[in-house]
Amino acid sequence: MGHIVGAAIVSHHPGLFRTQADRITMGNGRDSDLIEGYARLRNRIDAVQADTLIIFDTHWFTSGRHVVAGAPHYKGIYTSNEMPWILHDIPFDYDGAPDLAAEMARVGEQCGVPVENARNEHIEPEYPTVNLLGPLWRGERVLSVGICQNARAHHFLAMGEVIGEAIRNTDSRVVLLASGALSHRMVDLDFLARNPRWWDPENISDPKHVQLDHEVMASWAKGDHASVIDRYPELRAAAYEGLGGHYLQMVGALGGRQCTARGEQLSEYENAMGTGNVHIWFETQPQEASE
């Protein structure tokens, strides 16, 4: 029987992949804390001995159905068409999780949830997947899950349930990584920074989004996922990245409204071009031990 041995909200924003010197300059003399946060998160992954990383990729938008990347292996060189001056010529070479992807499609069909197992090895991963490989990947199998752009909250939660059931039907030890920001309303090109440290939350596009993000993080810290799910219309209004589908699929796999996994903040909450970014680890081991 497989287990979800951990889960996390993880920032992937391109600014983290500038040179350290550039990041320190942008940080008014101090690097982004999300960089050290990756090391803290990797320590959690090591501790739970995961063999598979499922990445909910907030840039892989699909239409008409949920899609999972089910090829046995992915290899290539990635350049972002969004920010090619930062993310360019990045090699990737990792094993997929085809058995788990196939089981997701099987469970989806059984449950009436439209899941496509995309087995074409030439589907290039998006940077919410690629960017996590350097700081977090240590040879685990990697399975990317898309964001269906015509899904609503209950659809994402249902897909999460499918993923959770598929994991239990295999022998995988999985860490779920919801790769994306919280509020995700970017600032205009002519925005003038309110704080000289670019990473400071004062530079997030709307103070109301900062307040919402902190309220959501406080609920996560208490393990109160039901209240966050109930606030989904607010998350959409604040343009949560990937329609909030990275979080909803993750929490759906953990039990949805019944999930009580507490969130541990592993980094400072920071700005990236007006968006709210943080690393948060959700401890699932007590759930596993009680089975």
C-alpha cells in the first residue's frame, strides 16, 4: 500500500534562479529566504524517505480534462518562452512514474473523473516542474500533474481524491509538491517598489492580498483546510496561481475538507513581481501511522 509521506506548497518563481549576486542586489543586501527554504524543505523530504515527487504544475494548463505526465522518462533542455533571459538552456533528465500515472487514469475512469494519462515523452515540462529539480530533486521519480483551466473547485478536489486513491493502490512513498504562488496578481511594468528590498511583502500588488495570504497561512498552520476551501472564491479573486488548483488537488489527495495536516512555514513570505510566495510543509506522517 502506498502512502503520501508529506506535502508542500512550494514557490518556483524565476527570480530565485537569477545569480546569487543579482538576488542579493534585488534584496537590498540579503538573498531571498526562499533559497534557504529549499534546503529546509529538502531535509523534510529526506526524513520521510520519499521515492516519488508529484508536482502540481501551475503553468501546465490543460483543457477538457485533467492530465498527468505518464511517460517513463523525460530528458531535454528547457528554455522558458516567458522569461528566456532568466530561464534558458536548463537540462533535465529524470524518471517518470508511469505505473502511478496509469493508476490515476484507471481510478479516474472508475470514479467518473476525466483523467488523461499523457504518455508522450516529448511533452516538455513547464518551469514549475523544472525549477524544482535543481534544489529539491535527488533521483526520485517525478510525475507532473496539470491544471485543467475549465475546472472548478470541486473538480480539483475530485482529482485530488483520484490521486490519493491511486497512490494507495501502489507501493509508492509520495511527497506532493504544489508548485506555485499564493496570490498571483502581478504589478504593472512601471510599478515603483515601495520597499528597497524587492522581496519584501510591501511590494506585493495589493495589501488586501497580503492579508488574505496571511489568513490562509494561519488556517493551514492550524490544519483548518475546510475554511480555506470555503474561501475559494476569495482565492480566485486574488488570482491564486494556477486557479488555486495546485493547492486544491494537493489537499484533495489528503482528504479534502477532512484534512487536518498542519502547515509549517519553511521560509519567509516574500514578494515576486507582486505575487505572494512561501514554502510550507504539511506533515502527513501521523495520518500514515494511524492507518
